[in-house]
Amino acid sequence: MALQHFYSRVPARVSMFNKTDSFDTFACSKGIDLEFYENELAAVCECKPTPDESVLIRDGKLPPLYCHYYCKNGDLAQSCVSFIPSDFTGERSSYLVHTLIMNEDEKGSIIGDTDSMILTPEMFETDISGFKIASARSRANAKYPEKEYEPKKAESTEWMHNTYDSATLKRLIYATISAACGKTKSVFIRLPNNDDGAQSLRFLNTLLMIMPYHMRQALPFVTRVSDISKYQGFKLKCITSDLSDIPSSKGATVNFNTGLVVGIKDEDIAANAYVVDFFYSMLHNDAVRREFLLYARNAVQSIPALGTLNLNTIYSLVFLFRCSSGLFVEKTILPTDDKILEFFTVYEKYRKALSDEYRIFSVKCLERYSKGKIQIPKNIYTKVCRIYTQEIPGVKRVIMSVVIDLMHTDAMRDKLFAFIKTNYYREDEQTRAKINKCLCQVFYGGFLQPQILEFFDEHFAQEPMTTQNDIADRLLLAIRTKSIQGKIICFINKYYDLLSSEIKKKLYNHIIAHIKEGDELAKELVAIVNAHILKEPEDFVVAFNKKLISTVNAEQGRSAHPVLILLSETSGHCSDLIAEKIFSSWTDKKIFAEYIKLMCKGNVGEIVDRICSALSKATKMDSDTVSRFVDGVCTAFGTESVKTDVFSMIDAQEKINLRLSDVDENIATLFINEFNERVVVPVLKKRLYDVFKYTSRLNSVELVMEYAEKTPQIAEMDQYSTLVTYYNFKNAAKACDIENMLVMCSHLGELTYVKQSIGKYMLADTVAYVKNSVSEASENADADNKSSEILAVAAVKLCASYLQSETLSLGSVYDDIVDELLQDAEISASENSDASVLSKTTAEEAIRIILKICDVISVSDELSQDIKKAIQSSESGIFGIINQYTVKLGKKKALLILKSTLTAQTEFANFCESAVKHVKMPNNSIFAKLFGGRQ
């Protein structure tokens, strides 16, 4: 309900505040007091008519004046000033001011209504006679009843568009917006025949009907102003025809008589033409006007910042509406990429001001890129990525649909896939299904296959069955793509248990189709069968088995048999199935012999596995068939197709003995005996010396000798004695029996074609054996053990050098001894040890070791003269050794060492003594040191 207030010239008894015959409040609703009147209403009530207007009043020719304004507390006030030719005295003219003060609810219904007049003149009293103020019983009424405001439906705004010049109207619209924003003080409007109050009210009511709710609150108006000093707080003022030109400092003046506008710059209007043109268009498009006003009110309520009155926010409000409402042609509203970027910039800031419907519609502008199959510009795409995660579901669906559509083109596919990956886990089930369907198509098309496969791998387990079926189906169709073949195989193995029965049927049909090629893919597919088929129901397994057997059987009618080759090289369900079929039902066919040959190709260990597996299926074979099988295997091993050596054959024999323990005894015995006689023994006889070829495989000789204990044929071979000789050499080395080592070495040296291999193997095998033996003998080996180790290792190295080059490399071994002795000495020596003393001690110990070995050689009756001569050969390095230790220790000390180390006066002892005596010692005199004298 609206409060009412009446003001006019009244008798003193009716005067509410002044108590005199004068203008005063004479009736008002409860709650309006003197303070309220003075603060809120006096400015309107006390605007006296001008002298010219007084004449018109007395003639009854001045129509009512209407004011629309706001109180300081925000309440809406509307006043009607009606003019009285003769007041209660009968001598004066007067006027009546009827004011309605609306509360917040009424204010909202009045200025927020899209179809009602802002100010309804019928709501006001224009005749004071009804109050009977001249009656002696009349008194001021402070409890005048409130009044329910009844807005009146407004006429269409189109009348204004059809009546007035468009250019002038647009200038007025800009001036009005500028006034609402505080950029223009007031807008003075000069209408044709402006003295007609009804015309002014109609004009202002219509003008405000295209202004949003929050702007209306900033646009108080008055319908007639004949004195610019009056109505200072009003923004819109219709002025009388006799009012002189208004200074631009007071505001803008729009003259509809001349079309002249003062106080508004054309460039400002041009700069804001977007907004002005839109507001003007609402005059003749009522549907747009109504929709915009509702939208603007909700938007400002959602984001109060949008209600900030400035040209930028008003532009944003209009721009968002035009882009989002669906009332405009998109290509007209957003003709370029720059405009779309501008839209998303504004949208990002104010999107919460839009209804869900508007938001969903607005982002459909992105569909032009998917429909045109063109790339989304980078800056727009960045905006979209940024807003996406906070968007409502409907908007996300539109954007994701665009992304999905563009994924099928060459436009920015990598970026879009990254977008999908980032946001996928937040999507609803329906959207995820669409994404996966899209990715399946893109994947099958050959794009981003490794990346999409990785994506499928990450999410497959959580997807519904329909999606899983789609994904698996596409993977199977693309399984021949080599770049991702391995990953698809891994995927199938990983998620096999999740696959539906429908997909499993497709998978096994694909397997049957693809194994016919017998290639790497076929091998991988067979591995899938082997790993998983026994998880399936019996009828499923039986159906697959029939197809596989049929495939192998049909293949026999062709010249090439890739499936049979493949199954012969693998193990598992498929191979076992075919082997069982061959050894039970197909023994009289060509495939029987062919399969045996195929089994016996490649790695010996794999061949043995296949053989043993086949024999385990041989329960249905008769003795003749078993014999043919054994003969085929042994024959195949005798060809070059099987790469064998000593160790592989020993391993094969032992594996066969173990694996056939559960096979029929007659079959096992027949095969073992035949295989041993026709394969193992011939190979070992031919390749026995191979044990010396592999320096990385130690203790090989012992391995063969252990095997020989169980296989007498090996021990009877001529080559076997060489292994025994080497074994004895190795044990002599462990016992540090130097003479026996040298004797064994001399026997090994008789094998010209293999002794170099023995020498190399000796360095790796026997040296390690000696060192390990010493280490095992004592956790903390004493000095004697260490010396024995060094002596034995030195002897091994000399023997090895003899086998490899028929020389004894004394110099090289001497250097090794020195290095090892120095290393041990440095570990145990104190920090203050004398380096020169340490060097002399080491040299003395090293030469004693070398001399001990040479002494054994020189006095031994079992060693050949070739070895004895080798120790004093120049190639042995003996001269260098003698010279080195003689210079370091002195001739006297060197001779003393010779006599104490060598046990007899042999040719070698004489040789060494003579060599020491002929060593040229350095000159250590003062003169030599100063002037470089000769030695």
C-alpha cells in the first residue's frame, strides 16, 4: 500500500504544520511527519508556478504536472501537481500536490514491470473540492488511508518510433543513458506542443519502458519545467516551449522541433552506437524489449557489479543479451573471431548473471568451428579451456560436442584430445559415452592411436559394458596396425577378464582369421589363447578347438604352412591341441613328419620342451609311430638347423630325463637311449673342446666330467683326456704345486689347434679358482697363504702365456706381482712408511716369486727343453727384471737373492748371475750429480 500526502493552500484550521492560511500539508497517511516532508517532499511541493503559468492557471489552461523520483531512503515517490484557478478564498489561484510514496515491494512492481506505465495519472487526485477544506468542521488529517497502487498497462512503444525522428531519438537515448551513469547532469527534452502535460507523461513513460530496472532508479523525471532553477535533482525534464535556450553546463538539451542536440558529442554517440542502436531497436520490437528487461533485472540481481552504472557494464549487459538470448542471428551478432573472443571475455566475467538457457545458447557460437571443420583460434580456445571446469552441465555438453565433432577433422586434434583427457573424469556418463564413441572412430581412422589407446587403458575398467564393447571392437579392427600392435595385445591380456562374451567371440574369430598369416601378430594372438582360453566355458573351448584344427587341416592343402610352423615354435594350449591331434589322428599324414622337422628348429632348450610335450601326448601312438617320431627328431638334430654345443646338449639330456619321468616307460626309454646315442654323444664328441671357448662360463670342465660319470661314452673319447689334464692342472694350482702345473701345461701345449683357447680359459677359470680356494681356506688369510696364492696365480699366468704364444711372459707377470704386492702393502702400511723401503721390499719379494718358478723349470726332469729355454729368452722379459731389481737393490744384494732362491747351480742360475754382473749401475758421485756424469 502507498502512503498518501496532500499539499495545497488551505485555511489555518486545516494546516497541519504551519497553522496559518497558507500552503501546507493538510492530509497524509500515518508515518509522514514534518521532517519527512521537509527532507523528501518539500522540493516538489514548494515549486511555485511562474507568473506566466499563474495566468494559465487562472484561465484553467495549465494541465497537471507529474514527477517521478526517489526518497533518500530509496522509496519511490510520485507526485501529481494539478492547478486550481480559484482557491478556498475565491480570490487566489492555487495548486494541489498529491504524492504517493511506495514501499520496496510496490516500487519493484512499478519500475520492474515490463508492460505497465511507470507513472499512472489515474492514481492521483486532481480536485481538492472533495476535501471540503472551507468547511468550519474540516481539520488536518494525519491518518489519511493508504492507497493500493494499480499500475496501468502501457501502450506499445512503437508509437514513439513511428512519431519522432530516429536520429534525434538515438541522441536522446544516449543522453538518457549518460545521465543514468552520471556523465550528464540532466536531459532537457523539448517536445512539439510540450505544454501538453499528457504528451510529456506519455513520452517519458515510453522512454523509461526501454530502460532496465536498475537504470530506471537513476532517472527521476518531471513532465513540465518552465524554470531551469526548479527540479534540480531530476534527470529527465520536459521543458515548455517558452523556456529559453539552456546552457550546456546544466546538461544536454534535445529539441524535437529542430532535431538539434546540445551538450552531447557526436563522437560519444558514435562510440556507443552498439548500445544506443540496441535501445532504439526495442522501441519497435516489443518481444526483444520485454525479454531484455527481464534478463537485465535477473542479471543485476545475480551479479550486483553488473548494476554499476557506467557505459562499460551497460555495454556488457547488452552484448551478453544479444549473444545469449537467441533472438538475433548469430553471424550478425558475432561476425568475426575477434567478436567471439570478446564475447568469451565478457562471458567469463559475467556468465553467472545469465540463466542456464542463455548460457547454453551463448556458447553454441563455437559450433561454427565444428560445422566449418576449422580450428578454434588459440586465444578463444584458451578462454574455453579456462571456463570449462566451472561450467554448468548444459554448457559443458555444448562445448564437448564441439570438441568431439572437431576431433573427426584435422583441426587441432592433439589439443582437443588433451582437453578431453583433462576433463574426462568430471564428465557425466552420457558425455563419457559420446567421448568414447568419438575416440573409437578417430582411433580406427588411424589418428592419435598410441595416445588414445593409452587413454582407453586408463579408463576401460570403469566404463559401462556398452563402452567397453565399442572400445574392444575398434581395437580388434585395428590390430594389424604395427605401430600399436604390441600395445593392443597388452591391452587385451590386461582386460581379458572384463571382456563381454560377445567381444570374446569376436576376439577368437579374429585370432582364427589372423593366425593364418603365421607372423608375429599371429604368435601374439596364439599366446592370448594359451593364457586365457581355459577360463572359458567348455562349449566355448570346444568350438574354438574345432576351428583351430580345421584351420591347420585346411592349410595342408596349400604349399605354405605358416600356422603349423607357428604352432611348432610355441607351447601352450594351441600347440598341445595340434600336437595331440597329429600324434593321435594324423600319424599317417604328411603333417606328422613335417611337424617333427618344425619342432626341431631353433633353440635347443625350446626344442626339448616341444619334444617332451609331444611325447607326453604320445599315449595313443603305437610303437612304430613312436619309432618314426624318435627317428625324425634324431635326424633333425643331425642337420645344421639345430645349433648345438656341449652345454646345450648336456642340459637337453638332463631336461629330457626329468621331463619324461611321467611318460610311458617304454616310450621314454626308447627316446632317451636313441637321443643319447644318435644326438648327444656325437655332438659331444665333435664339440667337446667347446668347453674352453666360453671364458665367462667357469667350471665347465668339471660340469662335463660330472656328466661323463653318468655317460661312459664321454669318458672313452680321446678329447676327454685333455679335460682330465686341465682338471689336474687346476688342482695343482690350488695346491701351489708349481712343477705339476708346468708338467700339465706342457701336455696341454701339445694340442696346437686348441691350446690358445685353453690358455684364455685358464686365465679366467683357474685364476678365479685359486683365489676363491685361498679365500675359503681362511677368512683372514695369513701371509703364507697369500704368498702361495700369488705364487700359484703367477704360475697360472705364465702357463697361459706359454699356451697362447709359446713364450713365458716373465716380465708381464713380474709387473702384476709387483702391483698386487704394492696394493696389499699400502692397505696394511702405516702413514709414515718410507716409500723407498716399501718399493725395495716389494721388488725383492716379486723377484723371489719369479725365480722360484724359474728354478722349478730349470731343475725339473719332466719338462721339455723348449720350456727351459723359454725362461731365459729375451721375449720372456727376464733381462728387464734382472736389470730392474739389480739397480734397485744393488749387485751384491741381487746376487745374494739369486743364491738363496735358486736351489742348484743350473744353466739358468749361471745365466742370471752373469746378467747381474753385467748390469750398469748409476753413478752416484757428487761430480756426476752436479754435471751429469756418465754411469
